[in-house]
Amino acid sequence: MPETKEETKNGAEAATEKPTEEKGKGQKKGKSKLLMIIALEILAVAAAFVFVNFYLKPWEAGGQKVSEAVEETRKPGPILAIEDLVVNPAGSMGKRYLSASIGVEAADQKGLLFLEGRIPAIRDILIGILSAQTVEQLSTPQTKEAIRQRILEKVRTMADPVEINNVYLIDYVIQ
């Protein structure tokens, strides 16, 4: 059967229409994939923002950053050295002793002057805390840190309202 031009033309048009329809569907799939990728990138950026700002940076209840970094960069204050403390550890029956020197850091010069007037009270606190420990307790690093913290608590309570920044174990020898 001989085809007429019209039939050939319609057949050719039909043949050319199919790829156009398929091309349109392919473009729609490509656009939806592109939109999906963009949406995922936006979601990833938002998740990273939340992670950094709420999990990596500590916050106080008021929305302000905790000043741990500020404490580390705080200007060191003047230190009062309490030297030549000698105590017998608990249970040593006078056969062992601890020789220690402790530094008490005040926030400012005014605080240091207050502490200098309270040296006997500070020595009493130190002797009481250190002599209550056994030789074994005085020897472990964990206990030393706990003792340092306890001394800091007691000195802060005694020195109120003066601000005490820290307590340092300057010299610490067990014989």
C-alpha cells in the first residue's frame, strides 16, 4: 500500500511527538531531582547550624554562653602562699607526715589584704582538712583534687564576701 504524503506526514509527526513527550517527562524527573537535592542541602545546612549553636556551644538558661572560656582567660589574681604546713596524716601514729604549701588566689588586691589578715584561720582550715586524711588518701591524684576542692570550698566560706578564684597545691611531700 502506497502511503500518501499526509499519512507519512502524520506518521512522522507521531514519531516526533513521542520523543517530545518522553523528553518532557525526563525534564520533569530531572527538575524534581534537582529540587530534592536543593531541599536536602538546605536541610543539611540547617542541621549543621543547630548542631553547632546548641550542642557544641554551651548555653545558660538565660540564653547567654557559659563563661568557661572566660574563666580560663580571666586575669590571674594575687596569691597568698601559706607555707610550711606539717601535719601527721590520720592513722600514721606520728610515724609519717605531710609537708605542704598552699596558695590561695584572690580575685584582686583588696581580697589579698583580707586573706593576709586571716592567715591563722586559713592555716586552721588546712591543718584540719589535711590531717583528717590517711597516707593512702593523700597519695592518690583523685584524692588530692578532692582535697583541693574541699579547701577551696572552706576558704571561700570563711572569706565571704571576698572572691577566691582558686587554691593551688604549691608543695606537697609525704614522708
